[in-house]
Amino acid sequence: MDDTLQIIDEAGNKVGKAPRLKRETLLRMYRAIVSTRAFDDRCMKLQRTGKIGFSIPNRGIEATSVGGAAALDAASDWIAPHYRDFAMMFYHGISIEGMFDNMFGNSDDNAQGRQMPVHFSFLEPIKWMSISSPLGTQIPNAVGIADAMKLRKEKGIVLTTFGDGSTSTLGFHSGLNWAGVKGSPVVFLCQNNQWAISCPSEKQTMSESYAIKGEAYGIPGIKVDGNDVLAVYKVVSDAVKRARAGEGPTLIEAVTFRMGGHSTSDDPSRYVDAALFAEWEKKDPLIRFRKYLIDEGHLTEESAETIETETAAAMMAAAKVAEAKPRPKLGSIFSDVFETMPKHLETQMGECISHFSDRDEAVDEKGEFPL
């Protein structure tokens, strides 16, 4: 389990056989990483100025997300993600404005403001299961989705992602055990960023790796450089082919590092040595992939800068549009339950809106949420 696949080294040099990908695909991968950085930056500014309540930084782990996302077929496959996989959405072209709608919890938010920020849910352009805060809950859900598709004789597979901390949950163990027994078409992608909030990996497990844990369930385990987007693409692509061919699940450990806090509410300097940040800064997945693309003739320094500038502007514009949208209506809590609202819910809705209005809690005649 000591062999960690790498195609692009820390300096951006090709050291392994690169998968055959079109230039447009490589640039799409690059743009997804850049977009994630820009989205994170915009969300941090919004949170620090009190415009949104919360976000999850992705800096440092984007290559794992993009490499995994690029191996999927959006028409047939599902993603059952955890909360640090924004780059998967950017790769598959999910609306930037739609993502900001969730961050603000406005009237266009798919969850109508009833989920926490970053708890995205989409069915197009890829099937993206709603993110959940509790660790590991998406893993058995992913296995259930995969088994349902198998019973229907569909060719879709499910990619489920999770952090190293989630390997200590019941969801991880029950999900892998069931998938191993049933041969479920699932790819388990462990994003080992080495910290479960402030708990380091050495206090999380005594196993020599996370990939080796698959052996207990009869599932092959693979370890990959999680900051090398092409290496991640290669191993996930191989695992997807296995699953689609009916050969069962695969557990992948992508070794990476969270270059920031667990969330915008966290201060990693309180528990991570500054020298460790400096060490991993040299392994930045964006910088090494950019150098690789320039060396291969797919990108120039000028075009890379243009992409970054345009992306940052697009994030700012989308955030402004989302921020200006109205809040969800309070009455939607009641009206969304049944196609035709029963009389008792209609009565409850009226009483609820009246209650908040009487207390002068910003509920107007349109029934806005009292936020």
C-alpha cells in the first residue's frame, strides 16, 4: 500500500504516463480548479462582511475533486459528495449563480433557504445528491443508489466522496461492507486531507493507510497523489470502468492537504504547524497543473492569467445577482408539502405568518422568512 500513483510531480513535471485527454478536457479541468479558488475567495469575503453565514474552503484539494469528476458520465452517473467538493460542480458546469443562490438561501435556492450554505443539491447537468453535514451518511446512500441502478439494469455508477475523518463512521464501514458483498457499482473516493477538523490522521487510525481498509471488505484499495489531477483521473477512471463492467467497487485514497481551515469559522493556525503549510504550499495542485499545461503547449502564462481574471469577475457578478434576489416566502414551508394545500395547513400557515408579523420580525404581506 506504499505505492502512491503520480503522473505530475510537485514541480509540475511529467513523471508518469499521462492519460489521453483532449485539450478541451484538460482546460476544462484547469478552469474548474481556478473557479473553485475564485468561489472560495468570494465566499470568504461575503462571510467576513456578514453577507453569508458560512462556507467550506477547498484550497489545496481541488485536484482530487476535478480528477474524480472528469471520470464520470454526467448522463448516467451520480455523485454522492461530502461538503468539500466544489470543484466537481464547476467541472460539470453547474450554474455559478445557482451555487450562490444556495449560499444566500434566496428564493431561487433549490432548497428554498432550508439548508445550510454549501449544502448544494442539483439534478442537472449531473445528478448531485444533497450534501449533508453529518459525516459518512452519504456513503450508504451512494451504495443504495448504485444497487437501485443495478437492479434496473442501468449502466450508471455512483462516485461517493468523503474525508479521512469519515472513515471512522458507521456509514463508511456499513457502506463498504454492503458494497463488497453485493458488488455494488460504487467508487469510494477518500479525500485524505490529513485533518478531520483538528484531529490529525495519526489519531484517526492505526492502519498504514486508508486505502488498505478496503481489504477487510474484499474491495481493492488504491493510493494516489491527490494533488495530481491526472493521477486522480486515471485511478478513478479505472475504478469507474470496473464498476460499469460489473466488477464491483473500489476504494481510492487521495493523499492531499487542506490549505486552510475546516470552515470559515475555523482557525487552523491553532493546531497545524506553519511549517506543514509551507511544505504543502510547494505541492499546490493549481500551480503544478498550470506548469504541466504550459509545458505541453495547452496554455500560456498570459492565457492562464486571463482565465483567472475572467473567473474572478464572473464570481463577483454572480454573487451580486444572487444577493439581490428576494428571500424565500415563509408560506412555502407549508405550500411545498402537498400539491393542493389541505385546510389545516392553510390555517397553520396563516397563524405562522401572523405570529411573526405581530412580533415585527420582518415578515411582510408576502410572507418572507424572518431572517
